[in-house]
Amino acid sequence: MQFWPRVRAQREYPRLRTHPQAKEAKPTSFAGYKVGMTHVIVTDNLANSLTKGQELFVPVTIIECPPLKVSSLKFYKDSSNGSQAVAEVFAEHIDKEFSRKTIKPAKSKKAEDIADFDDVRLVVYTQPKLTGIGKKMPELFEVALGGSRDDKLKYAKEKLGKEKPHNPAQQDCLNCHKPHYATNKTLLATPVTELCEQCHESSKAPFQKAHLSIQASVMTCMNCHDPHASKDPKFFKDSVHAPFAARSCEECHIVAKP
């Protein structure tokens, strides 16, 4: 099949105008990058094939599918002219590579504020940095969801509030862990406090202020912080001691200060 005139497409991925129907609340499409080709030997199991039962040499395409991330939720309302976009709710935390594609608005509505709609879709972006193609700018496109209106909204809100990854953990596990053997728990390269201090200098004023001037040597970072991901900007765990959250430790404890 040929197209005329022969011109370069504006982008390498299509716009989906129709979507498959699904009863379960889940995405109806995904994205992947073609990173190469190879050949495999397969056994032909087609019932009416002339080579049934024989081994065949077949070319195959290798596709890398890094996880998609949700940048926003787009709400639609049915009208006489078809579905019309009525609102868009952006995620609080979006990777810096997203700005290579488009700009996130300074202010955004909340999903709880949107009541009059008939459909909701995910606006997702890819993570080509996790592949071997040497590209950083992500692709940005909409993904339709299956299920009922309420199921779609529930699923979409869960994905929009996805945890923010800790940069060292997102970049490479070997930043903190040894792959084969380590004397520390969970194969950490060094003890927890020493490991954290490689990026977070406990002697600096911001650190001292945030930790009530308590010495880092008497603290265990992972008691309060999640080293991999968290919904909290400071990577606090889901369950935080209320007095600590209010910075009122001295009401119950004698705080050791330098």
C-alpha cells in the first residue's frame, strides 16, 4: 500500500478515534517501542497448514513496553455533535521529561469537583528513557477505559494519585543495592544512614531544621520515610505518628540535640 504525497508524518503514533469495549475497569490500549528484530524457531500448530508439526524459521519484532504514567484525567460530555471535553485534571507529580512534550498548567481542578460528565479517559505519557533507543521526549496520548462510568472514575483517580518515585530508586537499583551480596539488610551497599547522607547532608541547616536538630546518628531514616516511592512530597510513609507530624516531639520525649 502506498500513500501520496509521500511526506513525513507529524508524529510516529496514531490518534485513536474508536476504542474496544470492556466490562472491566482497565485501559483498552497501551504503547511500546520497536527496538529491533530477530528470528525464532517455532513449531507450526495450525490445523490446516501444509507445514503442520514442522519447525519454522520466523522473523519477530522486539517491542519494549515501559510503564505508562498518567499525567491527567480528561472528562467528556455527550452532545449532539459527539463527545466534548469539559474538564481536565492534572496529576500533582509529573516527571521532568513531560515538559519536553508540553507544559503542565500552573493550576488544575480536582477530580472531586467534576460531577457533570459521561466519560473519563486517561491522558498518559511514555517513558522512553527506560528503553535502549536513546530518547527522552515522551509520547502523549489518551487511553480509554472499560467499565461503567463510576468504575472508570474510581480507577482513573487511583492511577492519577500514583506514588511519586524516589529519584535514586527510579534511576537505578544499584544506586543503593548490591546485586549479589551485602553485609547490610536488603542488600544495601552501606548502612541506611550513611547511604542517605550521600545525597542528604545532615550537617546542613535545612536538614537540621526539618529534623528538629536531632542528630542523624540516632535516627533511622526508614522508620519515617519510604526509600522507593510515596504519595507524600517528603516521602513519608502512609502511617505517621501524629505528634511527629505536628513537630511536637518534645511534649513526650527528651530530644537529643548536638
